[in-house]
Amino acid sequence: MPKHSLRGVPDIILVDGGHFVGIEVKTRTGRMSPEQREFEKRLSEAGGTYHLVRDVDDLIALGL
């Protein structure tokens, strides 16, 4: 991560029809950091959507 980046930001960010969507990519055993959990919480409170995906099939299932 660059030195001045906001910690916890999802790996993939997209805007779908004005709706903010964050996608965090983890391995099967990977765990979210406290900063990522906080970002997920704040994004949801603001009306955005957050997804955790672990493989391509998870991403395809989102239909994005």
C-alpha cells in the first residue's frame, strides 16, 4: 500500500448506476483486517455494498 493510502479500502471498487460497490479478494483462508471490517461497516451504513470473494466463482455469482 502507498504510504498515504486509506487503510481497509477494498481491492476492487466500482460504481454501478451510482451505487458504490467494494469487493475484497481473499484466499480461502485469508482473513479481513480490522480496518477492512471497519470500512465494510462504514460503507454499509452509507448505503454502499461490500462483498468478500474468495475465487472467480464467488465473483461470477455476484452478477456484477
